[in-house]
Amino acid sequence: SGTCLARYARKLGACDALHAEMWGIYIGMDLAWRRGTTHLQVDSDFNVLVDMVTENGTIPTLIRRIRDLNNKNWQVQINHIWREGNRSAD
């Protein structure tokens, strides 16, 4: 368990929960990378998204961007957590 160092909000327009969560992960990882973060833990209660990011296969562009950020020279851990444990996102 880590410490929250930044919070962010972004207007996405109309989209489903999966895409909103994708954008949240992408924007958060991009923000952390640009701030020089060297270790990051990403928690998501969207198990399908965690699988999409961490496994191989055909992927949407936004997932590819998240993977590209994940593959930079830093340590990122992406975990599934139950919704009850993800109150900061709700």
C-alpha cells in the first residue's frame, strides 16, 4: 500500500466504464512518468482491464499506450483489487 501523491480529473465525454477506467490508468501513469516517478502501483477493480494490460493479444490503442508506459524504464505493478478496496476511484 502506497501514498497518494496526486489526484486528477478529466472530462471524458460519453463512454462506458471500461473506457473510463482505461483513460484513468493511462492519464495517471502518464502523469506519474512525467513527474519522474520511479516506482508505481496501479490498482484497478476492473479485472478485465488488468488482464488486457498485463496479457498478450489483440488490444485497443489505449491499452497499447498503457503498455508502452508500463515498458519504460521504471517499476510499475498493476493489480486487480475488489471494488470495496478502491474507494479513492469512486
